[in-house]
Amino acid sequence: MEIQKATGIVLYSRRSGEADVSARVFTREYGKRLFLFKGLKKSRSRPLSAAEPGTVLDLVYYYHENRELQVVNELRVTSRRESVHADLKKIFHLYYMLELIDRTTGTGDPALPLYNLLAAALDTLSTTARTVSLSAFFTLHLMRLHGILPDFARCGNCGRTDYTRFVLDFTRFLPMCDSCARGRGAGRRLLSAPLKEYLMRAPSTRFGEMPEDAPPEDEIADLLFFLALFIENYFHTELKSKAMLFSGRERA
């Protein structure tokens, strides 16, 4: 048993008994860990918002190697991003990005690049109105860090680079030129040259530098939908936040 300190972002939380709250927190130092905030719901000195998804915390706790759930001794809220929690649309995108991290990472596996990615995305979410583009950028960067982002500059089947229109095979998320895509059935969608350029630029572009000349939001929303489908297929999981983002929208 040792005293550990960590800074983390709350991914998910739920009540545990009458007064306690358990939470999955993505820490900068140790990756994803499970914590128990004892008495938080009845505490007068510690805010209940400390366990809300998206909150950034400084934590002090005794680490027990043989325990999955670590009990928090001290906590301090360092950031809550009030502007996000006051905007329902931003809340949906917040939950989407938090769930992406939660569903694609293991417990106790340090991943500083992913932590920095999430922290930067949440900072941007609090100030931007371009939430759909931000979530698409975030997903593409996440795929890059996981090593599953394809090369959009060339056809994933024949290697051609001199094509303007292309389709994505959304089961493998591979770009395909028109010639290779003909007659290959469902699971593919024709995309424009501007979206091809968007896909090529996004992985090397910071959130604060998202291009002003991006494709229309509906086109990016289509892309985001199929990105989410690919993540579900690749990681064998279900993104519950996808239903919130795309409720009432039809997808081909």
C-alpha cells in the first residue's frame, strides 16, 4: 500500500449505496482507474460535481494493488467547464468523447498521449461552436494514436493517389477509388474531394486550428457517424452516446 497522487478526468460515475459515488477516471499518470468517493453525496466540504463526467480532479489515495476500486482520501476540482454543462449539444459531444476513451482503453494502462488528447479536446469544446467537427477530429486523432488510422492519400485496395472522388469501406475504414469500389456492395459511401482533403489534414492539425473551409456540417456529421460505427466494430463495443448524437437522423 502506498500513497499516490494523480490528476484525472472523470469518464463515468454512478451512485454506490446511499452516500458514495464510484467513478472511472482517466488519469494522466496511471491511465484509467476505478475510484470510490466515500460520502460524497452527503459531504458539505466536497462538491458533488467532483464526480460528474468531464470534471478534472487532483486526487490523493492509498493505492492497493490487489483492489480494483481505490478509495479517494483527498480531492480537488481543477476544472469543470461550466459552459459545456450549460449546453445540451455540447454535453452530448462531451459524453461521446469520454465514452470513446473509456471503451478503447484498458484499466491501469498509462497513456499520456491519449490523456493530453482528451484534455485538449475538452478545452476546445468549452469555447467552440463547431462541435461536430471537433468530435470528428477527436475520433481521427484517437485512431491515429491507437495505430488504426489508414492513409487517406491513396486507395486502400490498388494504391492509386490520382483520384478525386472516393468511397470509404466503413467496416475496415479504408479509402477506395471509384474503380475499386464498383460492385462491392453495401457498407460504403461516396465522399467528396473536400472531405478527402479534410481527412488527410485532420490527423496533423490541432483542435484550435480546425480549418474554416471545412466541408458542410452535414457531410462531417455523416463522417462522424461512420467513424463511430467503425470504432464499435473494431473494438467490439457499443457506443451509447452515438444514439444521443444522431437521434432522429437517417443514415444510409
